[in-house]
Amino acid sequence: MMDAVILGASGYGGGELLRLLSGHPLLRSLRGSSRQHAGKPFHTAHPNLRGVVNGAFTAEISFGELAGSEQPVVFAALPHGELAQALPGLEAAWEAAGLAERLLLVDLSGDFRLADPAVFQAAYGRPHPCPERLGSFAYGLPEWNREALRGTRRIASAGCFATALQLALLPLRGLDLGFIAASAATGSSGSGMAPSDTTHHPTRAQDFRAYKVLDHQHLAEVQAMMGRQGIGGRLGFVPQSAPLVRGIFAAVQFALPPGLDAAGLRARAEAAFQGSPFVRMVEGSPRVAAVTGSNFADLGVAAKGGTGCVLAAIDNLVKGMAGQAIQCMNLALGLEEGTGLMQPGCWP
Ligand SMILES: NC(=O)c1ccc[n+]([C@@H]2O[C@H](COP(=O)([O-])OP(=O)(O)OC[C@H]3O[C@@H](n4cnc5c(N)ncnc54)[C@H](OP(=O)(O)O)[C@@H]3O)[C@@H](O)[C@H]2O)c1
């Protein structure tokens, strides 16, 4: 049985972790931190949890209370940079509580996804506060890194755009493609709960724009995966802001290598995701609404006139975040990867 702690439980990712973990068959207890909601029930920040997920936020987590825990699991759903700063203090607290050996840490931020300090600095525009720890977390995208997640105690769950793009690229394993054009549109929940000019409803609901054009920090994660999976080619990525609350829709286009047609592309995708319970192949275009609220990623392929295309739809807060973190946790703990996560999304 596991005792779960969520650091940053009042945020959008924290709310999804509370919702999904509450249905996990091995859950024994659930704790969540928040500075703004400390002392208040979880449903004050997440009204969907009222009467279902009981408990209250605390400003700090008392790890001593978990000393008898068979399997402590900490999810960090904090803004970028916060876990990297807090980690030495947290590890000292886990050591003092006798938890250090068995505690599993799953980070949802970008703090530990990249192994190379220079690549981190280039992607995030600042040096990493503890560069010696980079590379000590397993990268959390089970669809290509499953074996590295089994039994590990440190996981850096993949970014939301990075998840959609990597799932679209994995069928291209071993191909040298020259140039790959990628775009992905995200919903406003991708920016977290703090309102800003670009997430405020009136300025966003009827708009569609690109941002961080060719310069999004998730490119570094995707390029690292491409290197390891033998996908050759320069990747151009245009992130877009869609008038949705949840969801990411990604499109990846490339010149088809000689001899590869639509059937071949589909066969590659089916082979790439054999044994991956959350990737579903669809005919035509995947639909964001069909995966919303779920951990599924729907993929479609097309090929015509020498151009190939792979399309992917995910829920940024589930397969792009909280659901993926739990999927990774399941693997680390030796459970079936889909434990507690196999529910379909809502429709329409
Ligand atoms: N949203 C997505 O689609 C998505 C997808 C993948 C990964 N991520 C990453 O996951 C992390 C969480 O994202 P989110 O969207 O859930 O963010 P969020 O909605 O802004 O929530 C952040 C949480 O952290 C707490 N917090 C904020 N500043 C803090 C600080 N200085 N120290 C301690 N706690 C602090 C907040 O609560 P209090 O202020 O009450 O303490 C809140 O609970 C981010 O690193 C994000 O980049 C997000």
C-alpha cells in the first residue's frame, strides 16, 4: 500500500493527481501541500473533488508521519525551479524520517528532465541550481523509456508538449528525415492556475496564436529522445495557444523516405506502441475531446505526394502530466502500468 504526498496540490496538476490517485487501488493515504489554501479542504481549490476526495491542504508536509509507510510516494507539482531548490532540504527530511531508501519521487516540472547542464541552461535560460543531480532522474515517458522506469526511485515526468511530440515521432524510429516540421496547440490549463495576459479567458477564448516560435524549452527533451531513438533530422517546432481549456493537438510532417507509404507508416506506429496500453490508433484525425480527462493518447497517420504526417491528441493535464506521472509511478513500483488509470475520457 502506498502513501502519496503532492507538493503543490492546489494547482491544476495537483488537482488531477488528487482525482486520479483517489481511485488507485493501492492508495492508503493522500496528503497535499499548498501555501494559499493551508488548513482548507481539498475541495476549496478543486470543487469536483467535494465529497469524494477528503482531506485538507497543509502548508508543510510532516514526513515524520510517514515513517511507518510501506511505500511513500512524493509527487512534485510545483512551478519550474522550485523542486530543484527544495530537493536538498526534502532529502534531509526523508533521511531523518527513515524514508530515504524506499521513497519514490516523481517530478512533474522541467527541473530534472535534461541530463546535461549546458543543454538545461540553453533551454531554460538559467543555470541549474544543482547540476550534479541532472541525469539522476529517469525520464518519464513510458512509451519509449519503460525499462529505465522499472524499480527507479527518481522520475522526471515528461513535459506536455514533449509527450505529444515524442509520441508522434516514435513511429519514425531509425529514419533519417532531414527536416521535420512540428506544430502543437495547447489549451490554457497548460499555463497553470495563475492568470496571465495569455491565459485570461476574454483574451484567449476567441484567439489562436503561436508563441515561443522555434524556441520552446520542450524541444530539448524531444531532441534528446530523437538522438536515443535514432530519429535523424532537424526539428522545427511551432507551439500554439488554442481556445481550449484542456488538450494538446500535435502535427508532425516530414518528407517520406522512399518506399514508405500510409500503410507502412501505420504499421510503424502500431509496432512502436505494441504493449503501450494508452496509445490508440485512430482512422483520420485524432480528437482532443475523445481523450479529455483520460490518460489516452490518440494517434493518426497520413501520407500523400511524398509527405508523411503523424497526428497526436492528449489531455495536457493527464497524459501530459498527472496521469503520466502515475503511469510512471506504477512502473517504478512494479505494478501494471495502467493501474488506476484505464478510465476513458468524457464525450462530447
Ligand atoms: N499545466 C500543465 O499542462 C502541465 C503539464 C506538464 C507539466 N507541468 C508542470 O507541472 C508543474 C505544475 O504545473 P501546474 O499547471 O499544476 O501549476 P499551477 O496550477 O500553477 O500550480 C502550482 C502549485 O504549486 C504551488 N506553488 C506555487 N509557487 C510555489 C512556491 N514558490 N513554493 C511552493 N509551492 C508553490 C501552488 O500553490 P500555493 O501557491 O498555494 O502554494 C500550486 O499548488 C509546473 O512545473 C509545470 O510546468 C504542467
